[in-house]
Amino acid sequence: MINREGYGNYDLHPYKEIKGYEGHALEGGCAVLAQLKAEEKAGKRVIVCDFYPGVDREEAAGLLKQLEPALLIDADACAVPEEELTAQWKDYLTDDRVFGVMCHK
């Protein structure tokens, strides 16, 4: 029997207050950009951004370009196309995307 007690209590807007770090979280690309500029130090630095699906990547790239980076790399542009990966792995892929091939030939 499946226990469904508590089902449906998913919080779409979770919130967790962390004491001692008030003012450390930023909201919005402009706020992040302003903070990065304020903390800019002489010398080299590396900034890595990882985005959730649905983030406007062009807007983010526009904001990042304002930092005048020596190099800006979009990892998605470096990815192997899905069709090519599927062709390379065809012997290992099955209709069962969870388990695939349990034991190769």
C-alpha cells in the first residue's frame, strides 16, 4: 500500500533564513554585476556561471560582457550535438533510459 500522507505539501516558493549572512544574497543580474565590480581586484580572476533551465542566457552574457572579460565561454556551444552522441553510444542505449544496457555483449 502506498502511503500518501503529506502528499501535496510541495512548497513552490521555499524560503530559508540563514542567520549571520544578511545582505549576502543578491537578486537580479544587475545586482550581481554591481557586486562583482565593487569587489574587483587587480590581477586575474575566473568567474563561472551555471544557469537553471529558463534563464535568459543572452541577457546573462550581456551582463557578463560589461565586466570586460578576456574570454567568455558558453559551454553549450562546446557540447557535442545530441544526434552525434546518440550515434556514438547506439550500442549502449535502449528504450530503457534508466538502466540502458545492464551487461554488454
